[in-house]
Amino acid sequence: MAVTGRFAADVKQYGAAVAAVVLYMLVTRLVFHAFCPLVIFCGVPCPGCGVTRAAGLFLTGRWAAAWQMNPMIFPIAAAAVYFGWNRYIIGRRAAGIKAIVVSLLILMIAVYGVRMYLYYPNIVPCIYTEDNMLAHIWETYRQTVGRQ
């Protein structure tokens, strides 16, 4: 099967899921002005916060800004290239992809811990979002976690 055939098969198989994620992104941005469920609910960034913005910066050649937004974009991009090369160009399953994904998740959590220690709550994307659901329904949470 050619590259276009493999890509078309993937679009057919995963197109509905991708469309659902895009719809989720649009709706949450319009309603909550955020994408991350953790930020929407409790105002605290998650380990993946900043990856979408970092991807945009990375793809436009602004690598220093991408690194500041979320340095995990670099190993994520490398894994994506590795997967894409194997899947679409060579036409085989990427060896060790599960181990790579697990390693990326572990590394992402470690990087998150360091970034939260160094930057929270004052440097984007490691900021507290005051307009969150929990702060609206529980005053004690707002006073404890939010900036006073």
C-alpha cells in the first residue's frame, strides 16, 4: 500500500476521533477560554499544558520559545517523526513505540514537576487560572489556591 493509501486508511479509521478532539478544542476554547480539563476545573496546569502552543512555535521555527512553552515538544516531535516515517514511508509498525510513549509520559511528568517547582504560578504556561470551576463553587479553594 502506498503512502497515500495508508494515510487515507488512517483518516477513515481515526477521522471521527480526530474530529471529536477538534470539536472539543473549539467548544472548550469558546466556553472556557482553555483546552485543558484540569485548568478548566481547578485552574492548575497539567503536565501537557503548553504542548499545543509549543508545537505551533516549533513548527514555525521559534525553537527557543517552544522550549520555554514546554520542552517536551522536542522529544514528542522526534517520536512523531519516527512513527510517521515507519508508518507512512516504510510501511511498517514502529518498533518500540509503546516503550517510547511510556517513556515520554514519565519524562513529561518529571519535567512537569521541575517546571511547577521553578515557575508556578507566575510563568506561562505554569500559571494558576483564577477563573476555574472549583473556585466558583468552593470559596475555600479559591482563597487557598488562588492569589489573594
